[in-house]
Amino acid sequence: MSSLLDDSDLDHETTVVWVEDPQGLDYVRQSLDKTPRRRGKPRYERAGRMIGYTELDEHAEADPDSGLHLRRVFFLLPHDRDTQPTGLYEDGAPGEAVDPSTIEPGRVGEKTPRSQRGSAEISVAGR
């Protein structure tokens, strides 16, 4: 599922739960994952690590075919900037990367100079 989200995808979110403190992170990746429950820590089956997830209200309906709920999961991969600051994302960021300080229930996170730290940071610094 695309991780480039719209606020309407997040109507039933009530809480953002951070597994890891995001304060020192420039960005986190966000995606919608299918999970069997509305609340609690979802299973994580990617490389890298889960940074956080959202919980849904009691009105969030499961997909009638699969019985699964769509919930946002925030994560980082092994080659992301936090572990490889001079690597692939030294400049720029992945498409699904957002600044964790802009994440709220029901609102898609935002790209900021902090999260993009590439052309955006250079253009701000060049003023």
C-alpha cells in the first residue's frame, strides 16, 4: 500500500504510540499496514525497526474481505540517515519520510527542511 497518505485515510486514529523516542530523528517513514487489531503494538515484519504506530477508535471497521484494519506504522530501514548519516540519504530523504514532530492522530506527517535535509536545507541556508 502506498505510504504517501491523505488525511482521509486516517479518520479513525486516536493515538500515536512511540516505541522509540523520535525527538532525535530527522525523519521517520510512514506507511499504512494491515493489522488484525485496532489497538496495541502491531507485528513488524520489515528490515530495520519500528519507531511507532497509531491506534484506532472502536468505530474503525475492518476490511470485509480480510478482516484486517489499516493502521499507520512509523519505521526506519538499516540504510536510513539515523544509522548511516553519510549514506544514501545524506542529502534528501525517501518519498515516505516525514518529520516526526509533525505527526498527530488523523493528520499525515509533513516534509520539512529537517526531514528532507538536502535541497531544502541548502536553499534555506543559501538565503
